[in-house]
Amino acid sequence: MRIHGGPDAGGVALHDFSTNSNACGPCPIALAAVQSADATRYPDPQYTALKAALAAHHSVEPWRVVLAGSASEFIFRISAWVRQGGGSRVHLPQHAYGDYAHAAQAWGLTQVSDPDAADLVWACDPASPTGQSHTGWPKVLERCTLVLDGAYAPLRLSGAPALGAKQREAVWQMFSPNKALGLTGVRAAYAVAPVHAQFAAAALDAMAPSWVLGAHGVAMLSAWAQADTQAWVTQSLDTLRQWKQHQVGVLENAGWTVMPSNANFFCARPPAGHDLPTLLANLRAHGIKLRDAASFGLPGLVRLGVLPPVAVDALIANLHFGD
């Protein structure tokens, strides 16, 4: 079963710590663009203007921009492309987003522990669920198809990227801006191909269905490429840093063990004496949702997104329901 944060069968939680979306959002510029999108017409099937805008944002040639229905859609598409090209082995981070493994299973890729033995390597920096820097890079980045998931790169609150700009030119870079914009309900993403991968970029474009993005996805990604949107995201980081400092301090004072993180989320262990499944179920019944990190291979821990102080106060006030 695929496990994700965000709304569940119980609907939208009043205080949802289970998602890594930017709690300062939605970005008003991107939201206005999505709300004003013309849903009565098809977008340009070639997405000429959008590709040009994203290419200019990243200072690359337009052919390097490969659009995707979502990050998950691209994960499955590039896994299929590697498999069809004769690849058979994939390396996954030790703790990671579940769709990397789901896509590998769907396309018959065998997981290997050594990144230098893999045809496809997944990396996320900052990594989810830990929010820490990715480890386990192959010795030669160009030897395999390496995809650097940049979902949380715009939400980095501390530290520096593990790869420098020149190194990133040698790998696939995948972006899903809906998290940084606080608009996770809008499904749209893109990848920037390595500098010498024009044939591969064309092949992956050819594997996509027609109109891989609808009008709302086009609107969000177009807004993402604008300078005023980027300025809003940058400004939101200061607020998130303040909220994170407050949230970590309150949890530690309540007896939680908080793990280090560079992002707008982190893992933590509740105080001794709490039965975690009972705690999570009772908090959910009171409108508070946390993400059990067991699905990431971290039993006994939860992942918490950074939320405003009012949400943290509600969490602390309701912790006794897990006793």
C-alpha cells in the first residue's frame, strides 16, 4: 500500500504535520495564476512558452526541460526508460519517498546497495524524511542515470547542497514546486536534463502522453519561473526558520528527541511511555496528523512538517490523548 502525508479518509486535518508543504503558503502569486487559468481550452501541446520560461529560470537551453504530470509520474517514466534501455538495477536511498521503489518494482528493476553497481540512482537533497543531506553518491556521476530529486531544495533552511553547480549539470534534476508554493493539490513537475543528454530528453518527452500538463499545472509552473514568486519563497524561509526553532524547542521541552534536519521538516521520537500507533490515532481524532516514519524504515519516529506556533501549541495540548 502506498502511504503518503496529507489528507486521508478522515479528510483534511485541522493541524497537518504529516505534509512537507510550505506552511506559509499558498503563494498568492501562484494561487492567483492557478485560479485564473483558462480551463476551457487545451494548453499548447508543445508547451513552448512554459519550457522557455523554465529554461530561462535555470539558465539552460529549452530542450533540457522535460515536463511531467507530477514528480511521481516522472519517477515512473524515467524508470521505464532505463528499463527499456537495458538497465536492470536501481539504487535507492536508505530512507526515501516510496514511489522510487514502487516504480522500480513496476518496471522490474532490482534494488542494489552499491550506487556504483546501479543503472539508475535516486538521490534527494535535502532528503525526506530526515531533512538531511543525501549520502551514497556514485563515484562517477555520469556513469549511470542519476536523478536528483529537488522537491525540497527550495525549502532548505540550513546547510548547503551536496552537489555543486557543475556536478548538477551531469545529472537529472527533478523539481516539483507545488511543495514550496504550498499548492500540493496542483500536480505538475519538470526535470532538467544533464547537459549532454539531448537524445535522452527527447526520448523521455516522446514517452509522455499528449497534454501531460493541464491548464492549472501550466499556470503554476509559469508562476514558479517568475522573479516575484521566487522572492516570495525566499522570504517565506525566514518565517519557517523562526517557526522551526519554536517547534523544535517546544517538543524538546516536552521530552521529544528531535533529529537534525536542514529542511522545513524533521523526524522526532516521542517521549518514552507513548505507544506510537495509539498516540497517532488519538491525535488524528482530535484534528492533528503526524506522519509515522515506519513506512520510511524508521519505526518509532514520526516526521513533522514545520507549522505555525498555534499548531504546535495544539499538538502539545493534546499529547495526553496518547497516554
